Amino acid sequence: MQMSKAGFWSIPAVLRLIRVHQWVKNLFLFLPIFFAGQLFNNITGFVHLCYAFLSFSFIASSIYIINDYQDIEEDRRHPVKKNRPLAAGTVSVPFAAIILTVLFITGFGIAYFLDVWFLVILGAYFIFNLSYSMGLKNIPLVDIFIIALGFLFRTLAGGVVADIPVSQWLMIMVFLLALFLALAKRRDDIVLHISSGKHMRKSVKNYNLEFLGACLTMISGIIIVSYIMYTISAEVTTRLDSHNIYLTSIFVIAGLMRYLQITMVENNSGSPTKILYKDTFIRATVISWIISFYFIIYLPEF
């Protein structure tokens, strides 16, 4: 169906509007069940997590639509974001509002029937991110901490739905990784500002390359040390019945170094999701890390 530019829409445009490719972030819901070694013997928990994944994805997509509507004018000045459906006019605002409503009702509807505490966590996630879209994204440091908190909400929600306690180690590692990715994204905004002379977002005015570079170096170092401490801690080695977990740290170190290279050498860290999809080295390290953990947790005889 084709109408005027303001009213034109298509399935690909709608998929870009709700950012289906970003749903991969919601796989963090499955981390607690995976690290608990119950991925294959907790069928009920796994099925519930699949519903939770859809619920979280729908609510996240509704927030993306709100954010895109708030940023229409800024996005039109952005070299990449100008192609977003609302900014480009390939999806009309009224039609986007209909999609937003459907996603919101469906997402919270699933959560309501799934688990009351999951509903609470999802509600908190929505409120925090709505506040982010409405203005907190313009406050330096607050913006990146809210992004990182979003991943903590996902991880906690996964533990609640699967009825699995979430360890302090997992919470720390998820938060640090999310903070690292958010910092890299802000650095990309600075690079775009330097090349175009335009501020892509208000909070960028309070960042610079030196500060973000120092933060990225600091956080990446903390991640590596924390991860190694995690792999050799008595609690973890006893619970997983293996002293070989430290071997997986090589993939964490390699992945972080590659991401730093993409961020600080190639100046191309604007979208962590696209990097995961497109960068062969990053994909190889992530897959190798998952496989190595799978063998350690689920096939200890090997």
C-alpha cells in the first residue's frame, strides 16, 4: 500500500520501526537459566522465558517508537538515524501510534498472565526507559547508567520467570558489560559530532574523546579482572563442579579487545547490535565463549 510520503508504510519499514534486530538484547533473559545448568532440564522455565522474551521485546519496541517520535528532528540531522521510519517518513505518526498501542497492550498482557514479579520488573523497565526518552537521555552519565540498568532488568526478569536465583557475579558482569557498550556508543556520537559539526544528542556536549576513552579503558579492565575472579571463585567452581571455567576468559579478553579496536581505531561503535551481527571476530568470540561454557556446564565429562 502506498500513499503520500507521510502515510507510506510497508512491512520492512514497520520492522525497522519496532527494531526487531534489537530484540537480540532480550536474550539476556536466558542467562540465569543457562548459567544455572538448567537450560535443558527446566522445560517449564524455558517455555515461560520464551513468552517473557516476546513480552520484553514488545515493550522495548514500544519504547523505541516513543523515542523515535521524540527525536524526529534530531534524527533527521543524523547521518544514519535519518533513515529511521518516522524521521524518513516511511511510516506515518498515526500508524506508529497504533503499532505502539498494540505492542504495549500485548507486552503487558503476556506479563500479567506470566508472573506478577515479572510484570513489576517489566513495568520498572518501561518507566525507566520512558523517563530516558522524555529527557534523562540528555543528562550525562545518567543516560548511560539507565541503558546499563535495562540489561539488569532483563537478567533479573529471566531469573524470576525461570524461578532461578540470580547471582551477584552475574549482575556485576552484566552491568559492567552494558556500561562498556553504552560508553562506546557515546564515543561514536562524539566522533560524528567532530566530523559533522552537529550535536547528535544534548548529553554529548558534556563528553569528549579523552574522557570516554579513559572510561572505556577503566571499565574494560574491571570487566576482565571481575570475570577472572568469577571463574576462579570457590562459589562458582563448586556450583558448576569445574575448575576449568577460567579457560573461557580468553574469549572475553579477545572480544573486549576487538570491540575496543572497533570503537577507538575504526570509530564505528554506534550500534552494538549491528556489530554483533556483522563483525566476524566478535561473532566468533561470542559463539566460542558460549560453546566453551556449554561443554563445561552441560558436558563436564569432556
